Amino acid sequence: MSFVPPFCPSSTCAAHEKPERRWFKCNGHYKPKCRTVRVPRFRCLRCGRGFSRQTFRHDYRDHKPHANAATYLHLVSGVGLRQTARLVGLDVHSVQGKLRKMSRTCRRLHDNLSISLRADEFLLDEEETYENSSIRTVTMPVVMERRTWFVVATTAGPIRRLARAGSGRRRRQERDERKHGRRADTSRKCVRTTLEDLRRRLPDGARIQLYSDLKSSYVTLAKAVFGDAVAHLRTPGRAARNTANPLFPINTTLAMTRDNNGRLRRKSWLVSKKAVRLVEQMQLFVCYRNYVRTRFNSDPPGETPGRLLGLIERDLQAHEVLGWSQQWGRRSIHPTSLDGRRTHDMAVAS
Ligand SMILES: [Zn+2]
């Protein structure tokens, strides 16, 4: 199927917002060194800018674009950066560069696909990890939907968790603070960010049920973000961690994050040196969890959380997650569109 550009990629051009009929002309092809197929070129008849099919792709200007899908799949399968580099035949710095670019595309893809959620039961919990050294603790809150196990939002940031006074760990923490200053505690800010991320995706006036453990700050934060529109159901963290526990979906999802993201494995050398790198990794995981991986092992193939929530008509492959660039919001090309004609604002998921 031959590619049809949906709009002019220049944001200042009239054919960007409102492309009229016959706004571009075909302008030959070029043959890149990294591909066997020719790439069609175009010229905008309004602004005169030249562009190609590649302008609309995630791998625009990438070196070794054929390694992208395999790199992505290794990174969401618990493999570290160096081992991924060995397996896909790249330099470790190239893997780092690809990870950062993929994280941008994944964040935008998730935003473009989940602009509106039709669901009313959600779960919230935090995973505790650390950056660089185990004394520098980090929190990673996660908000997810209860029925489909769709991960709505996650982030990560430093927290200050002091060990018992007089312990060796506490002395190390005090030495660390004398050297680097008092450690920031962004727990409330991070939880609030994820709850606001959820609220943004809900229709106006939507009422929700939020499940969490007994942490008292969750009550005030949920009230601050949702007001009276939230019914907050709290379960003690010590309750048996079985399927009858209302927090079972999020307990299992957090276990899955440790399985799929090597840098969440404690006492391993994969642990993030900086919390911000963990946030980038989680963008990859969110797309994998929601749009690529089947919800449960017992579900029929293709039943991803995103499909079950009616956000997309089928599951995605890694090369589709990293297919079209998602930088134009809902006007970006939909990941299931082969010829580029269908954008998110035209897509109607079942
Ligand atoms: Zn133009």
C-alpha cells in the first residue's frame, strides 16, 4: 500500500492544520543505505517544503533502524543496556540513545491512544526502589485500571527514607547528605502527578472508585485531585496477597514491572543511576503492557489491556509501537495505519 502524507509536516504551513485537496505532489524517491526499499519523496504545494515518508516515521534519521524493534523488546524483557547492545549488535551508547528516543515516542503514543478512558475503578500504589546507591531511595507510583489492568500513569522521583538512628545505613545516609545536601522527598508530588494524569483522561464529571493501601497521604491527595468525585477504598498492606485482595491487580503489576524492567531489580547492577532514566524506561513498559502484551496468560491472543478498554482495535507489534512518529498529538498517524492516511483523530476503536 503506497504512503499518502496526511498533512504538511511544517507546523507553520497552512497545509499542516488544514490540508486541502491536492496540497502536495510526488517528488521521486531516494534509496537509503540502511534499507532495501525506496522511500517516496513529496513536495508541499503551499510552502514548497520537501519531505519524505521518513519524516513521519519514528526512525527518521536513525542509524541502524532495523535494530529498533529488537532493542525495544529486549529492554521490556528485563535485559540490561549492555546485554541488549551485545544481542542486537549495537554500541551501548547507541542503545541509550535509542532508549531515550523510544521513550518519547512511547509517551506520546500512550497519550494519543488513551486521551479518554471509559472506566471507573482504578488502583494506586507505589514501588520503592533506589538510584545509584541503595541509600538514595526512589518512589515509583503506578495508577492502573482494575478490570483490564491498563496502566494509566506512572512516574518516579527521589524520596527521603532514613534508616534507624545509629545504624550503619543511617550513618551512610548522613554522610551522603553532608556531601550532597538534604535528599528531596517528592513522594507526594509524584503520586499527585499520576492522579492528575488519570483525571486528565477521564470525561468531565466522571466519578471513580480508587483502591489503595492505608497510606494516609493518598486520602488527602485523592481528595485534592478528584474532590467529591472519588470513593476511596483502602485495604491494609498486610492483608493476604492473594486474588481475593482488592489490591491483587496492582501487586501483580508491580511484580511484573520488576520482571520486565531490569533496572527495578534491587541489588543488581542494572539499577538506574538517575530516577529520570527509570521514568524513560517506564514509558517503554507502559506501551508494552497496554498495547503489546496480552492481559493475562489465559486470555486469547491479542486481548491487550488497551483493546479491552476499547482504545485500539487490536494488539500492536513492537515495530508498530515504533512505527509512526507521534509528535503531532492526535493528528499523528495511527499505529495500525499502513498507508499513513488514518490519524488518531479519525480512528474509531471498537
Ligand atoms: Zn507545507
